Amino acid sequence: QVQLVESGGGLVQAGGSLRLSCAASGRTFSSYGMGWFRQAPGKERDSVATTTRSGGNTYYTDSVKGRLTISRDNAKNTVYLQMSSLKPEDTAVYYCAVQNGTGWGNWGQGTQVTVSS
């Protein structure tokens, strides 16, 4: 069972940058696709970016293309989300998740990102 812990969130001004990290326990990290999701107040949790097991393929929701970059280091059991040119509408709790046989799961506790205008 993979357990996930997110970190790196915080308060940043519009146009600023943050790097989120998601550390995974267990020795099978490289067997899973990984994803970053976010949930803003009063809204559903949505996919932001996903990557395949090797990190060779990545996918982004349209609103973050060119600004957010997902990457992973399988030797460190960690997936990252580099965020730049942040906008107030990026404010949300960010979660990472594992792609398992039934969808996405093993959610972490989330990390808050707040972008001030």
C-alpha cells in the first residue's frame, strides 16, 4: 500500500512560483502512474497534471499548460509539481494520487496553495 505526503504549498503573489513535492512510501512507486489534483473551496477536485510510470509522458489540464510541470524521481519515490506564473485562480488544496486499477487513489492529506492578487 503506497502512502503519499504532499509538501511545498504556501502563500505567493500572482506571477510567483512554487514547487510541490509528493513523497511516497513503499518500494513499488515506479509501478504507478501519478497525478496532481486540486480542489478549490466549493468546487470538486479536478485533475491538474498526470504522468506515466517512467515519467516519459505527461498530461495537463488546459488551464495550466505552459505554467505547471509535473515530474518524478523514481529513485527518490517522489513526484513534483513545478508551478510558475501563478494566478489567483490556482488557489486550492493540491493533492497527489496513485493511478491504480480502479482509477485514482491513495490520496495524501493535501497542501494549500494560496495565490494573492
